[in-house]
Amino acid sequence: MRFIIGKIACANVLSDLFAMGVTECDNMLMLLGVSTKMTEKERDVVVPLMMRGFKDCATEAGSTVTGGQTVMNPWLKIGGVATTVCQPNEFIVPDNAMVGDVLVLTKPLGTQVEVNAHQWLDIPERWNRIKLCVSEEDVRKAYLRAMDSMARLNRIAARLMHKYNAHGLLGHAQNLAANQKNEVAFVIHNLPIIAKMAAVAKACGNMFQLGQGLSAETSGGLLIALPREQAAAYCKDIEKQEGYQAWIIGIVEKGSRTARIIDKPRIIEVPAKDKEGELW
């Protein structure tokens, strides 16, 4: 688990580059907070595992960790900084979405819901709230899916942005819609969500706001504006190269630089069916 935390932290840091279509990272720094509440023995086991996960992910991305900073504090933390030097044609400024584009998402939603659901397995009063809509086995498998998704790099998705003429990436859609050059609006119709997590979120009332697009996502996918005629090929190419799905989830239409989800978006369960012995 601590190894995976390190990988997720590194993937999350690198996504700040990948979100701009940058695919090469020149250098990484690791920022580590070592908990003063842990015993020396616990630190000797946990901290090296987290560091190894971070470094392994950096290596996977073709980069290296050359330094950083370590501090002692009450909380166990890991993060970092990723930097690169590149030419103007090597990055994509996220401000040029055009009317007629479609929106593609490269990872499913629901990681915040799943992490909480997994914790609730050991908290009876919380588990009782969701156990009618999800089994323990469902939660444990969804947890593995969430970990796998968060630790997965967005590097191939970023590389394919160039191949398929992406017009820009939309991270926090409402904020970035406000900064588009053109008078456009982003309208989202489909929400791909880790299987069973939409039901869990619904059972929890308005706690997560998953269906409203306001649930937090750690190390989430890229949300990309692509020409309509290129989007399906982009999704197929990601699946061919990585074995993971991407989805067309909305459209770019003429508007006043806003983003919204329609009243009753289509929920896409990811994966659509459980396959014996397979995660996705």
C-alpha cells in the first residue's frame, strides 16, 4: 500500500506536465513529510516503500528524481515537483477549444467515493449506510481499480493529444472554460464512473456530488477537447496502446465560456461487466 501511495503521488505530480501535452520530464524533486507520530521502526519500513514507489513511477515516465526536501511533521506526506524545458510545439495551451469539438476523458471518475467506501468496511455505522447497494467484494475490487487508475501515468494520453490535434485540455472545466479564446461552452453528457461507485454516492445523499461533477479526483485522467472526427480514433488508440478505455463525454458548443453537466447525465459503469481474474 505505501509503495502504491508513492506511485500515485508521482503520477499526480507528472500530470501537471501531461495536462499540457508535454510528454518528457527533465527532472523531478521529491518532497517528503515524515511523521513524528510514527515509531522509528515504522518509519524505517514505510518511508522507503513510499520513496521507492515514487522513484519507480518517475523511471516509468522516463525521468529521474535528483533531489528534494524532507521535513518532520505530524503527518506522513509525499509529493514533488516536475520540470521540463521544451519548444513551443511540444506543449498545448489549454485555451483553444472550438465549437464542434467533443470532450474526451481518459480515466473513470469515482476514486474519492471508493477510498471512503473502502475505509467504511471497518466502520459499521458508515458501512450500514451503503451495504444494500454494494457488497464487500465489490468494494475491495473497486479499491484495486481506483489504486490502479490513480497510479497510471497520463503520458500516452498526452502524447496522443499531438497526434490527434487536441485543442486543449480542460482540467477543472469551469475554470478553464472561462479562459478560452473562443466564445464556447462545455456541455458534459456522460460520466464514466468506477463500477458500483455511482450507487454508493447516491446512497450517501449529497456527500460526494459525484453526479454533479464536483467529487474530488486524485491523479485523474485528462479531459481533452478534440475535433469530432478525431475523437473516436484517439479513444481507440489509447485502448490499443494501454489496454484502457477513454470516453467521449460531451461537446463544445457556442456559449459564454461556462461548463455544465446536463440534468440527467448517462452513467457509464467502468468496467461494464466483471471478468473473472481481470481488474478491468
